[in-house]
Amino acid sequence: MSKKKRRKKKILSLEAVAILNNMVYVPERNNRTMKQMFEFFKNDTEKTIRKAIGELIDFGYVSVNENGILSVNKNKVSDLSKI
């Protein structure tokens, strides 16, 4: 499914879901830089990780501050439990 179709249907890719799950449930994977994320997910390519994190940012599940720190949007994630 293309990125445009996923966004329209509000469907995250499996890679994005895996990274979000890790960021939510493994505290040392939240509030980290992209480089640190590459180190955590050594079995995936940088391209795959960048794409998945970009998707999470586009959907509003992750934000990036001015220092490049990636953080989970806890308000958005709590909405998932209501589904």
C-alpha cells in the first residue's frame, strides 16, 4: 500500500508499529535521536527506520524537537487504546 493510501486510511506500516511499540514500552527507546534509533534497531536499514519514523511523525504519534530528539506523543498513543 502506498504512503498516500496508508495516510488516507490512517494505517501504519508494520515497521512503524514496531518502532512505536518499542518507544512506548521500552523507556530507553523514547526521547532519543535518529542515530540512537539506528543503534537500537540494528537488524533494519537506516532507510527503513527513517521511513517508519517519518510515518509516525506524519501521523502525529512521534514528534521531533529542535535538538532532533524523537518523543512519543502520549496523548495520541492513548487514543489508540480507545479503538
